[in-house]
Amino acid sequence: MPTKALVRTAKVLHLIRGAGRYGIKVSAPEVEWRRAIGRAFQVRDRMLRFGSNPFKKAGVEVRFPCQAMLIGERKLLIGGSEEIEARSVLIAAGLEPMVPPVPGLREAGHLDNEGILELKELPNRLAVIGSGPIGCEFAQIFSRFGVQVTLIELGARILAPEEPETSAALRAAFEAEGIEIRTGIKMTRVEAADGIKRIFFESGASIEVDEILVAVGRSLDGEALGLHSAGIEWSGRGIKVNDQLRTSRPWAWAAGDVVGGPLFTHVASEMGQVAARNALHGTADRLDLRIVPRVTFTDPEVASVGVTEAAAKKSGRNVRVGFARLVDAEKAQIDGLEYGHVKCVADARTGELLGCHIVSENAGDMIHEAVAMMAARTPVKVVAKTMHAYPTLSALMRLALRGAAGSV
């Protein structure tokens, strides 16, 4: 939540700076980092203001803060001294940030997505290693706050799991704001001296920065949870579970990021409900991950659901694709939006929507029209014929669906 609050602050700051485009004269705005981060934590604290009380009212005994680890069959060590035994155990411990094996990186010092929120002041130069959702969000936040940002990605493009058009659109938006993006580049070592960190690349080039944010993914420390002692199968990617979220031990379940897979709060929430029912009541509910909306809260936002065009073709499907550019929407012209699109991928035989990919302001809200279509297996031609309000960005969805239906 603090990150999303900073996203909002950065967007407001960016809008004010661009007010001249709309005929508004303003003085040059500046971010006050301590007030901005203070507001972000106030948002978080308000959301957590009830603390453990709702659980206690529901009859749940709460130990917080308190460490726990498994020490055998249905046995846990609580707080380092107390042993307890349980009929069932639900593990929802999350994952730890990964650190790439770059010589000198740990010694030079680096930040993760939590540590960067503890900065007392803004750095002048920031390197962001990794261009997934976390890396992209922070890169734009700090760039808009006046920090010189370099986004470093080993792969060929940013937000690699998304469509190539998505990566290209967000890259164009980032570079227009002054974010330097280096893709397809490998770091060889990091050195630090006099408060300056120097990153060296395989090409022989190097850059100097004040801080390094590492955002290359997350991994599981199963030893810290005592998974070996309990005989629970796991890897660095997460705990192995079946579709009922039961682990390799019949008395243990796992939910959320700790099982790997889609690392989203809404996915973890669904998992928690399924796992808790099965663990408490002995039911056999199953998790359905056929439809998982994904949102990256950059500006423009990136939202998607289902498969990419390449993945659909790889699975043997004959597909039809519809594509609508953001700049072709009157609403985008009214609002002064430049970067983005809507792409729909449909099964050419059945007309079923297989995937939808949006780069736009409010993409995270727009994507749910596609989510509903996929849940109901509604043919794209049905919604392509349905009236959409004017002028709205959602009208782009209709245009893209018409292309996927073969009616354009």
C-alpha cells in the first residue's frame, strides 16, 4: 500500500508539471519526500488500524509479532521457546526478495522494495535492477520525484511476461520522462567507494549511482520455516501444493506468495479462503486460476488477463487478434494521453476471449470487462456489438473486440 500511495503522489506531481498543456499556469512543483512517504505510511496505517482485533473477535488466538517454525509432524516452535502441536497447519509466510549473484553487490549495499521506503532523503541517482512490476513502479516514482533513474534488465525487454507491444509502449512512456533503460545487459560486478556505487557491465561500460534497488523477484527460504523437518516438499520458487492447496504432508496447507505462481494480493486472498476451508473443515475445495487479472501500477497502467498471442499460438490455437491504439480514442485526445493500446486475443473457431492486454490510464479498472467475458465464456462478437459510452477509454475495448471477432 505505501508503494501505491507513492504512485499517486508521483502522478499528481507529473500532472501539475504538465499543466501548461491544458492552459494552466503553475509554479514549478517539488516533492517533499518526508511528507510524501509520511502520507504513504498513514494510508497503510489506516488500513491496518484495527490490527488483530477482528481476528480476536472471531475467536482466533493471535501471537504478534512472533516467529514460528515447523519442527516435526504437526509440531511448531513459537517464539523460539514454546512448542505447540496442531491438527492442521496453514503456511502463508510469503517469500523473500531475491538478490542476483553479482560480485560485490551485497558488499556495496542495496535496497529492496521495503528498504527503499526507509530512505531519509531522495538519492540523486538510482539504479533499479529488474523490470518487473515492482521495478517499473519504483523506477517511475523516483524519476518523477527528480531522481536520475537507470532501469537495468538482463532480458531483452521490460515487463517480459507481457505482450511485446506492452513492453514497447511502457518503454516509450518511460524514456519520454527521462528514465534510462538498459535491456539485454549483464552486470559483472559492483564496487563502492566514498558513498558512490559503480556498476560494471559485460560490455565494458559502467555507471555510477548513489543507491541500488534490487527487484528481480522473490524466493522461498524453506529452512527458516522448518519445511525439511516437517517433510514438506519445496523449492526456491515455493512450496509444492495440489489444486486444494494441500502440501506433500496431509496435515499441512499453504497459500499466498509462499506457493509461488502469480504473486498478487487478490490471488493470495483467494488461496487463503480455499486453504483455510480445507484445513479447518476437511473439505476438498479447489483453486481455479483460469482467470487471474494482473495490474502494474505505472502511468500508463498495464493490465492483462489470460494468455498472450504467442502463448495461445504455442498451445495450438488458431487465433484472431484485435488491436486498438489509445491515441485513436477521442477520450485519450481530450485527456492528453499518448501511450497505450488495447489488444484482444480470441479463439478463431469458438470466438472465446483467450487474453486481453491493456496499456492505458485506468487499465486496472478497464480489464474487468475482459475478466467478466472470460468468466462467462462470452464470445467476443457479442460484446463487440454492444454499445459503449462515448467518449470513454472503454470504447477502445469494443474496437479491439471487433477486430478479434473479425468484424473490422
